[in-house]
Amino acid sequence: MAVSTHAPVADKRLLPPSKSLIGLIRPDTSTGLVDWLTTVDHKKIGIMYGGFALFFFLLGGIEALLIRLQLMYPGGTVVSAQTYNQLFTMHGTTMVFLAVMPLNAAFFNFVMPLQIGARDVAFPRLNALGLWAFVAGALILNLSWLFQWAQVFGWFTPVSGQMDIVPAIGWFGYAPITGKNYSGIGTDFWIFGLQVLGVASLVGSFNFITTIINMRAPGMTMMRLPLFTWMTLITSFLIIFAFPAITIALVELMFDRFFGTNFYHVEMGGQPILWQHLFWIFGHPEVYILILPTMGIVSEILPTFARKPLFGYPMVVFSGAVIGFLGFAVWSHHMFTTGLGVVATAAFSLLTMAIAVPTGVKILNWIGTLWGGHIRFSVPMVFALGFIWMFMMGGFSGIMHSAAPADAQQQDSYFVVAHFHYVLIGGALLAILGGLYFWVPKIFGRMMSEKVGYIAASAIIIGFNVAFFPMHYLGLTGMPRRTHTYLAGFGWETWNFVATIGAFVLGIGVLMVIIDLIRTVASGKPCGSDPWDARTLEWSLPSPVPAYNFAHNPVIPGRDAWWLHKYGKKPEQEIEYEKTGPEGIHMPSQSWWPLVSSVGLLVVGVAMALHSAGVPYCGYVAIGGLGLSVVSFFLWALEGPGGYHLTPPDDGDEPQKVLASYTPEPSQKLELTH
Amino acid sequence: MMLVSTLKRCFVRAFLAGLSFFLLLCVSGCSFKTKQSSLDPKGPIALAQYDLFMVTVWVTLFIFVTVGGALLWVVWRFRQRPDDDDDHMPNQSHGNPLVEVGLIVASILLLVIIAVPTLRVLVYTFELPEDEGSKLGQWYQGPLTEEDAETILTVNVMGYQWWWAFEYPQLGITTANELVIPEGKVVKLNLRSADVIHSFWLPKIAGKVDLIPGRANWMWIKADEPGHYYGQCAEFCGSAHAYMLFRSDVLSHRDFEAWVEYQKKDAPEALEVSVAAGERLFAEKTCIQCHTIRGNQYAMGIKGPDLTHVASRKSLAAGIMDNRGVDGRIDRLKQRENLFEWIKNSQHIKPGNLMYHDDAGLKTVPLSDDDVHKIVAYLQTLN
Amino acid sequence: MNSDISSAATVDALHHEEHSSTGIENKKLMMWLFLASDCMFFGTLITTHLIYRKLYPSGAAEEGILNIKNTFNIELTSFSTFILLMSSFLMALAVSAMHKGQLQSFRKNVLGVIFFGLIFLGCQVYEFTEFSMGNPTAGIPPLTLSNSIFGSTFYLMTGTHGTHVAIGVLWLVAMFFYSFSGRMNIHSAIDVEVAGLYWHFVDIVWIVIFTAVYLIEYI
């Protein structure tokens, strides 16, 4: 089956459809929507992760701005107390689980396989399940808004008479406020949403770890891995060890609500403090799950724009691992005010201080990277420098919290709100936006606007500081968090007003980035394969990256392989390529089952919450949803991995040296083998 | 390229201008002596916590100046200048173990500076001091059992959605939303919750400790000088969490004893006709199901605050409404307005509270303005 | 490499010639990671149980509701523990048979594992029914999900384990029938091995639960 000689890349759309092991036609040759729904290509999955995450990020941002509007003046009446509580619950849950985590996952998916010289992740279909389960979980959480509106219009009333249909329990959901006595079906939406999101994170992490450990290109030893890949690995390990704790805690809570167990029923001997322990055993590693990948992003951007290798690479890797490890040993510093006793408090206090050391190591090594460099202030670099600065400030207030007695004044005050927004906006978000500007040329082959980038970066950094720096003051002068209003006369008026102004400036900056991103995808200026003169393997590929990533498997000469290849003085520093055999490149087949099984999970979540609201037959619908998932897992297994072969084009889009012996035969350009 | 470099300059300038304006605001717009400020300690615990906080501030400020300064200098010194060659290749140094280990050791040393006072203050706040002078028998002149005379004043703090009960077991009195303690004496607070988790926070006297159902938490406090202090629940506890405030009056010994004497008395009998009508309405309109008024044989409810001396309190509705005039004393007129407003519109003022409303917020008891006026008149006699 | 790329044999070989940096198959590595994560699941459940056990020596906030030692039927549980251990032995035989490509032997052994797994599940269902009804004539109070904290932690933990066994049984049943499709060959040994890893793990977890939940009541 010959192809026109003009086709630069072998095209799977020209292949006839293949059948699965049980005779079902697989969507291998699909295009358009079906292609996106059934794709197993890690790059497309990464793009979809990013797209969905940005949508939910905007939603969480709108919730944040409503919160700020309500607090602009004392005695604000923009929203009611209950709506406010729902807003901060959904804002926290959304930003942690539906924005920052999936944005990180978007980069994991897109960048990591390219960085290690792999053609895909270890389990492509499982990767798709991670994506669709994330979407299902996000929908379960956010569909609660629709039911809340239905309730407002009088179309829907839960039998319990409790009107909080959107969760109003805080993202931490401390028992016993999550019990049936104190909260309505919002809590059920929350429980099932988080459970499904947990499935998504877990399968994603199993996949990433297997990929990084097992699918590295020849020569890509562990100590040659790019820093971002290292942080992906550590983060994935954190996820697989941290998520079980919250999964079990949520199962216990679900049993308490649905089947009358007593895990958190105080009258029957349940201990609400157990929830706090389980939640924070998950919750503290979660903090590092959010921040470690972004540290990886910054560790890629800084060397690129300073034109120098990362200072103290082994130390940065090791400190990341130490942070991950210690992250499991400090959970109780979220509970300093719960009366743990002097020994436990002292131990967790000291361990928390200890975690400042590896974090400090990273900051010092980043400065060491810049030292003696040749620093270009491109947009990603502006974000990365902003990250270091803001993250450092967040770290300082973190050190202040670690002194447990001082924390007794700061806990649950706006001081803490300031602290973690410095770490999560000033830290995670700035790095993610930096990563976006850095990798969009690779993802879409188009450059984002520099002008908009600088203006947006200024708006974001300035707006952020105007919004959140005053919160340190507010907290220290006694303003507690999670309060829907405050009385005049406590000295909080000025700075709450200023914070609201800052939040809107921040919001405008973020909106500019997203609008420019959409414009870029549609009609941005095309760019070359390596616009930043970067260092790692992904920049050796054409932009956008072809479906099979590497036409020929690279053999890695050392750390920062692409940089060595470009500027190395010795011949052994060049990347060599293993010639792809005449049979072509094995590509995985696409599949409907990840999507269908996720739809099953979505049905389970929504139906269980409605069952709790007393809607008839919802129990059966939930069982049906579970059945749909189970059946699709069976069909998934029966359908088998499938796969077909593509032959790379002869001109080789790789900007490089294919082994001399390789002479492709035009007649074998595209061949169906299965 | 020209445009971009101009933009870069604009960016830097705008950033610096914004920063300086912000710092100016910070200097001019901040007072640390506000009503609920933890930076204005009035007791030994708050002071110890404040001192420790300042240690962390100075240490981190030092790191901020050195590391931040280094970062700024490096970024400035090694920036690419307009006339630089784009392809200039800096020295490809990979790291320096000696520098790295040295910096690690330095950061550990800085943390030790914080760790030592942390442990000291930790032990201090967690141990009830053996203060002879604070024992009840040493300073309190009223009747006490021998056992009570040997112990310090204890208050059982009970958190409810969304108000506080303060019980003084040694003195046999109970009050709500206003914690009255003597000046200069150690007081032990037993912290319990009736429903969900709350947190007791009185910033000028002490940092917070949680009230967790099924768990026996406690803390000790001491106030250095008489005054009116402001506190608030600091753990999210449901829809009206923001309205779960409380007040604390720190009194001199003499005033405290007078206050105790007064609180021990039963409520006066309703003698006037209009007051008696209010008392009757208080029973008819189901108020008695939730509120206790000692001296009123029908009012024995325990779901709501004890109202025996409600008119002697300086605030209403868990601290939301202030009954005081400009002189800091109770203004009877203001109190009457507040009581009327509260009884009439309690769901509007504090959504979700239990006063004669069902879960859906619908009124279960009809109340006319006249009824409310009568009830207020009765409550104002509980003085 | 065989140049006849359209032959089925070559395609199979290609699919199974996965690139692996460590030499461990992806599927096996993935299963190990899942099991590591699963350890945390069971760790959380068992810890919850033990903490509440220590907090409430009688098993409930109120004394006298339960009589755990009499409720338990240690002979039956010991029997089902033994059965589960034996099933692990058969599972090992099944894996070994598959590695040698002996499909008949594989089927026999897997059938044995399924049978033993079902016996274990049957014992658990019987046990749960007995426990939850109690025996008023013998003075044994019922133990239910909601009447005590011990009931909650006990049923959730053993129930989670039972679910794991049930999933394992379903998995093996599916594999048993699949072995008649003609598509199972020596390359499928890795799939059987992964199922075996899972089965052994579930078995080991039961040993821990049996010790920490049942036997501990008799010390």
C-alpha cells in the first residue's frame, strides 16, 4: 500500500480498520472527535489533560473571585453563608485535584516520554483511563452545581431536607461535619468525586513509574534523566503511597453515611481525629505532589535560559527524594492545635523544620545554576524567576508554622491562607505557566506571544502579591479563614479591599495567558523544533511531535543529551540513532474502553449521591454503572493491546544523524502488519 | 527586538513601582494593636508565642536578605546584555560539592536557632504551671470546698453550632459567649464540643486549641491586665462559622468576685405586668424548650445558651451584636434594639441557628412585633 | 528479524519483544507497584482496626454489647485460612505449568485455585451471617456493621479482603475460559504470573489479618 511521495509522515488514517480479539472493530483509523475520545497517544492525552485542567482552573478561579468579592467589605452580601462555604470548598478541591494536579499530569504525559526517549508510555490504554477517570471525577464534583440550581428553582429537593447539594465541608472535610447529621448530599458528591479522581491518579502513577523505570532509551541511565522526569517519578511514588490513606478514609466515611458504620460517629465511640490523621497522611504528601513537578519544570527552564547545566544535579535529585520521603513524616503539623501532646508536637515540629533543608538546597542550587550563566529573560524564565522568589517567601512562612507554639496563633487564620497561596500560586502556578510558555512551541509547533506573555506575567506576579501579601497581616491580626464575613472595626477592612483588587489583577493576567494560548493554538506563529536552544531530548524532535515520537531510537550520550549533541566537542557526545527495522514502528491500537469504563464510574458517583438524596431507582442505576465499568474492563482485556506498524518517512524529520547504514526502501514506506 | 526590550524595561519598572507603592501602603496602613491581634499579647502564653514568632521572623528575614540578595545580584550580574552574542557559551560548571554541603550545614544551624526556643515554648504552653498564688483558696473569698481551694480556677468551655457555653464548676455558675476571668491568675480551660469541631482562639491571651467531640483537650491561660478581649471560633464548623465569636472580660479580683456573687443569684421574679407578660410569652413561644433561666421554673432547656443573666452581657448572639455604648458599658437602649432585632430576625442575622426555625429555615412559631417587645422587656430584667 | 512481516507469528513476537530498561516486564513491574500501593490500603484498614481495638477493649464504646471471643469461630477461620494457603500453592503450580507451556496442567491447577477461593469466600459469607445474627440462646450477642466500632472496622477490613479474593477469582475464571480460545501460549505466562503475584499477595494479607484480628483476641 504505497503512499504519495509527498506525505512526510506515515499516516495511520490510510490503514484499513483492525479488529479486536473478539471481533469488534477498533477505532484505529479514526479521525476528529472519535480519534480524541479513543486516543492512546500520550501527547494527545497530555493535551486533553491540559485543556480540561485549564477549564476547571478557570472555574476555580471564578469561585475564588466570588470569594474575594464577598470579603471585599465587612458584612458582605454578595453570596449567602452557605454559598460561600460551598465556594471555598469547591475552590480548594478544584484547584488541588482538578487544576494543579492534572496540569502537572499534562506535562508528565506530554513531556516525560519524550525526555526519556520513549515512543509511548508503558500502558497506553491505562493512560487514557487516567484521563477519562479524571474527567469523570471532575464532573461528579461539579455536576452538584447543576443540582443545586435545580433545588433553587424548586425542581429538586433532597429527602433529608439539607440543602447543601454542593459540598460545603471544606476541601479537608473534617469529621464529624461530614456526617449525615451535619451535611447533605454535597458530601456524597465530594466523596465519590474524590474516589474517582483517586483512581485516575493511581493508574496514571503506576503507568508513569513503569514507563520511567522500564522504557528509557539505551544510555539513558537514572542519573542522566532530566530533572523533570525525576520529579515525575518521585511524585508518582508519592501518589501511590499517599492516595490509599484518603481512599480508605473516604470509604469509611461513605460507609458511615450509607451503611451506618461508626468510624466517625462520636456517640458510638468513633474518633473524628482519625479522619484528620488519615486525611493528612495523604494531605501532606499531596502538597509535594503539587509542588515537586513544578520544581522539575523550573529545573528545566533555568538551565535552558542560563545556558548552563543544572548546578549540583545529584543534590537536586536527592533533595527531591528526601522531600518526598520526609513528606510522609510531617502530616501532624496540620494538627498542632488538636492537642497531640508535647512529645508528638515536638517531633512533628522538628521534622517539619528538617524539611526546610532539602527545599533550601533546591533554591540554592537554582541560584548556583544562574551563577555565571548567560541569562535570557524570555517569558518562561520570567515565570521561573518569579517562582523562585515567591516560593522562597512561601517557604519562610512555612518555617514560621513549623514552630508549633507560634503556629497556634497562625493555624486556620489568613496567615496560613497567605502561606499556601504563596506556595501554590507563587510556586506551582507560576512554574506551570512557565512550563506552558516553555513547551507550547513543542506541543503545537507555534510560539505564544512574547508581548502578551510579559504583560500577563507582570499582572500575575503583581496581582498575586497585592492579593496575598496583606493576608499575612490579616491572619496575624486575628482574621480566621473560612469565614463568610467579618465585622467592621477589627482593622481588616483596608487589606481585604486591597486583596480583592489584587485578586482581580491576577485573574486578568491568567485570562490573558489562556486567551493567548487559544489564539496560539489556532493561529500562532509557527516555530522551529528548538526555539529556546534547549537541552533535553524532546527538543530534538520536530514540532509538533509525530505520532511515533522518535523515528529511530536514540542512544543517549549523557545528561542534557540534546545540548551535548549540539555543542559537545567530542564525537561520542553526539546522539546516535538505532535504525528502525523494515517492519516499522509498533504503534498501540486505540480503544473505546477507557472512556466507557470512566462513564460507568461517572454514573456510579452521580447515582449514589442522588440515591442519598432519595431519588428513586438511583441505587440500581449505580449498580448498572458499576456493571458497565466491570464489563468494559473485561472487554478491554479481551480486546488485547492490538497494535500496528508505521514506517517512518525516509527524509527523517529527526534533525540528526541516522546511522550511516540506514537506507530506507520506498516501497516499504507504509505497511499494515496486524 | 526593540519592542521586546522596551517591554522588558517596562516590566521591571512597573514591578518596582508597584512594589514600592505596596511597601508604602504596608508601612502606613498597618496597626498591630487591633482588637483581635495576636501581635499585641496581653498574657504570658500569647507573649511566649509572639516572641517565638519574632525569632522565626528575624531568622527568615536574614535568609530572605542573603538568599534574595544573592538571587537579585546573580540575575542582574549574569543577564544577557543587548550587545552580547546570542550564542555566547558560559562556563559549563556542574556544581561544587563543598559549597553545597557548606550551605546545607549553614541552613541546619539557622534552623537550630528556631528549634531551641520552639521546644522551650512548647513545654511551657503544654504544662499547667504550679502557681501557688493562682490556687482558688489563695485569692477567692467566696465559699469553696477544700478540694477546690487547692486547685486553680477551671472553666469548662463547650462549643455548640454556633455559640459557646462557659461553665465554672467550682463556682457553680454557667454563662454563654462571654468568658469572664480574673486578672493575673492561671485559668485552666477544659475544651469540649457538643457537635462538630470548633477551635478556641483568643489571640491576645493565647493561640488556639481545638474542641473535638469525643476528645478531652485543655489549655491554660493567664491575662495580665483587665480589659475586654475578642475571640472567635477558628475551625470551620458549618454555615454560620463566621458568626461564632466570643468575648472575654478580664476583671480585677474584686470585680471578679462581685461578678461571681451576682451570677450565682437566680433571675429576679417578674413583678411588673408587662414583664410578666413577657415571661409568659417566653414559655408560650417555646423559648423555654431550649433556654435555661434559673429562677424561672419552666425554663430548663439545654439546647441554647443559659439566659439567667443575659442582660448583664456586653454582647449578643455569640458576639455579633455589641451592647456597649461609647463608654464601654452596657447601653440599655442599644441592648433593647439588639435583642429585638435578634429575636425578630435571628435567621437573617445568623442563618442556620436553631431558634424557632426548622431545618429548612421556615418559622415554626409565629411572633408579632408586640410579642417580641414583651419578651425583650422580660429579658432585659435578667440583669 | 524475520522479513515476512505479515505472518501472525512475527506479529506476536514483535508485540512481546517489549523494550525494557531493567529486564523486568512492564506488566510485572506495574503489578508490584499496585501491590505496594495495596499494602497502604490494607495498612490503613488494619491500623484503624487496631487503634480502635486498643481504645475500646470491649470492642464498643458501651461495655457489654459484644463478646468477641465467643462470636469468633476460630476453627472455621483457621480452616479457611488453610484453604487459602493451599490455593496459593496451586497458583504457584499453575504459573509454573504456564511457563512450561503445559496448558492442560495450567487449567487443572487454576480450577483448583478457583475452587479453593470459592470455599474461602463461602466460609466468609457463612461467618458474616453467623456473626451478624449472633446466637441469643448461647448468649452470643450479634456483631453488625453498625452496632459497634469493632463491627465497623472488622467488616470493612475483612470485606475489603473478601472483595480482593472475589476479584481474583473472577480474574482466574476469565483466564480459565480464555485458555480455550487458542490464543494462550507460552507468551501468556507473564499474564498468569501477574495474576499469581496478586493472588499470593491477597493470601499474605490474609495471614496478617488472621493474626492481627482473629488470633490476637486469644492472647
